[in-house]
Amino acid sequence: MFSRTYLLHLVATTISMLGTAGANVAAVFTVLYAGGDTTDVASVALASLLPALAFFLIGGVIADRWPRNLVLVGSNSLSALSQGVLAVLVLTGSVRMWHLVFAAAITGLTTAFAMPASQGLLMRGVDREHASRAFALFRLGINLAQIGGAALGGVLVAGIGPGWVLAADAATFAVAALLRLAMRVEGRLRVSGGLGRELAEGWTEFRAHRWLAALVVQFAAISTLSVGAFENVLGPVQANESLGGAAAWGAVLAADAVGMVLGGLVMLRWQPRRPLVGAACAGLLTVLPMLSMAAGMPVVVVCAAALTGGLGVEVFGVNLMTAMSSQVDRERISRVSAYQSLAGFGLTPLGVAATGQLAGLVGTRATLWTGSVLLAALGLAVLALPSVRELRPGTAVRP
């Protein structure tokens, strides 16, 4: 049912994501073991984010110009080298803070090229008949790798130290590069003009689909409010104030992770007749964790809401990818994906910053209510659009 390219891409992505999830834990504790504080941890995180935001659009252009599997080979190889060098520095006790910042910047840079290439390769590697199941399985592999990698990374950091976890991450990137080298070369070098012209072509393709702009705005709102505001700031603060502290918040996050896995399993079986309606409705479910906490619900109810919200995230993501694979010009898909990634990643820090300021003025619970209302209102507005309600699989298919 699935092509060799898709299966190799799935395995490579799952393996590298397993290592990356563990490395994220190792990086934080490397900073702390080196005498750093929360400011240093934030600096390393920012060093990874800024290059990604700066190069996402260029990464989309490159991924549409070059064979995407080779773009990923280059990205994985650079990541393997960077993480390998960092692992040696940590294991030999030679690591300095600027080494961590530099390695994080390399990670952000490779992400900017890898994400559009991965999205484009994925969409070209499946036929439209099996697209929904293929995307669900792909996202399920990523989610399981993130959950397992983070848990395993924490155990290994405590047991053998962060250096070996970083070395394992380098190895997973090397394996992923080899797997992608084994793929049949996907496409050939394509140059239709200068960088500015190709960016403009991607923007034109993005704007040509009104439903796409609406769903990307909803995706950006989910990233900003549900992830940036709720998961990073409002959720843990409110859990500490009214739910009993860290243990309760950990249960909420665990429920969210379980919900994401369940969402992937649901989408392996369910193919809605109107995928954009399915996506927009699922996006509305992500408001439930914020809403339940704003209403002062007990931790069991908040966990149930988080599980439902996690399920909604996956259903939203799979349906959006399914619609994009059938409607967006596949020669421009990586550039369009880059605009989507930029919207999602770019606004998340804004959500963190704005939420902290607003909560300081009106309180955490009032800010939770505000975020809930905004996210729900935007989801309902997206559902009201005719272009969202009317699109069905097989309609107005682009080449």
C-alpha cells in the first residue's frame, strides 16, 4: 500500500526524532551541569529558534529546487556532525556555554531546511487514495518517538550522563541520512528563477487557496495559545495554584500525549468526506484544556480535556496534510509548507511573552478565559468559510 520511499522516510524520521527528543533533555541538563541557570537554558532554546525562523522560507525554496531526499541527507549529516562534536566536548569535560549555543543554532538551521523537505517528500511519496492513512501513521511514529525519546533520555541522562545521549542523537541522524541515501532520487534540480521569484511563487500558491490561509491561521493560533501560552506558561502556573502542583501538571501533559497517539490511531481508520471540516472541528477541541482549567475543574476533568485536545491536534494535522497533498501544486509544496511552519513556530514565542504580561495584569485564570474565547471564536470563523465547508477529496485537484 505504501511506497518504498515513504517507508524509508517514515523509519528515518522516527529514528532521528527518537534521538532528538532525548537530546532535548540532555541539552537542558548539560547547561545546568555546566553551572548555567534558567537564563542560559532560555538562551540555548532561543539560539535554536532564531535560525529556524530566519531560514524557513529559504529552506522551502531549496527543497523545491533540489531532490528532497538529498536535502534531508545534507541536513541529517550536518546534525550528526554537530551533535557528535558536542557529545565529545561534553564527555571530555570541555564544553562551554558558547558551544551549546552554537550547536543549538546549527540545529535550528538544519530544521529550517529539513522540515519543508520532509513535508514535500512525504506528500510526494504517497498516492492520494492512501494519503490520510499514510500521514496518520507518519505522525503517529513521530509522536511515539517523542514520548519514548524524552522518557528514555531522562533515564539515560540520570544514569550515564548527557554526553552519551547526545552521542546517540548523532548516531540516529547518521542512520537517518543513510536511509535517505537509499531512496530513489526524488525529482531533479529545478531552478525557475531567482530566490525572490521562487518565494513569490510559493506565496502565490499559498494565497490561491483561501481554505489554506484560514487553516494555517488556525494552526498558528493553536501553536500560539495552546502550546506557547497554555503549555509553557498558564497551564503549569494554574496547576501549581489550584490543582496541586507538578504532579497534577505532569498528569495533564501525559494525558495530552496519550490523546495525540489516540488521534493518530483514529485517523488510520477514519477518512472524513470533508477533511477541512474535520480539521477545523478538531482544532476546536484544543480549546478544552484551557477552558477546563479556566473554569476551575478538578484535575481528572482537566486530564480528560487534555486527552481530547491532544486527539484534536492529530486529527487537525492529518486532515490539513491530506487536503494540502491533493490541492497544492506539488512542485511548490515545500515552499507552501515553509509558510505554514513559519506561522506556527514564529508566533509561539509571542504567545509566551504576551501571556506572561497579560497574566501579570489580570491574573492567570482571566488570561485562560481570554485565550479560550479567542481560540474558539477563530475556530468557528474558520468553519463558517464556504471554501472550508465545501472542499471534498477529489475536488479541484491540483497537479
